[in-house]
Amino acid sequence: MNTERSSQLRLIVPLAVILLALGVLIVVATSIGGSGSDDGGGGGGNGGGGASKSKPKEKTYTVEPGDSLTSISDKTGVSVDKLSQLNPDLDPQALISGQQVKLR
């Protein structure tokens, strides 16, 4: 009876490890790729190059899931340096959905 249980565990444990690793990979892949698919969303629509020279219409931006300072800069036309200057307490590595970022 012990050998039967042992042989079952030899099959189950590696499968469980593989499923766990696959789950972790899926979570990491979806969290990293989050900002790339939001092309036509909220902030701009002004076209590429001219957006960074004009003032944003809004005073603040609400952080969305997957946002980074770079994606916020792309959406609003405010440079990453300017966002950092306007928001000195903002941790770019720990942006939280719903958080307000000053744009001007």
C-alpha cells in the first residue's frame, strides 16, 4: 500500500509544480503587458509629437491598472520629468489604481 501511494505522489507532485509555475508565468505576463494594449484610451488623441508641447486640459490624472509614469506621460503629453517634479511624493514603482497624479 505504501508503494502505491508513493508512486501516485511521484506523478502528482511534478504536475502540481508545473501548474503552479504556469500560473505564476501567466500572472507575471499579464501584469507586465498591461499598458501596451491601451492605445486609444483616455488621455490624448492629439497625435504623437505635438501632445508633449501643449498643456494638458485636465489638472490631474487618475492612475489606471497597468499604468507607469511613461504611459501616463504618453496619454497626457506631460513629460516624465515634469510629472516627477509636480509629484515629489509619488513612487513611480508603486503606482496605485485610483491615485491622483498632478499634471500641472
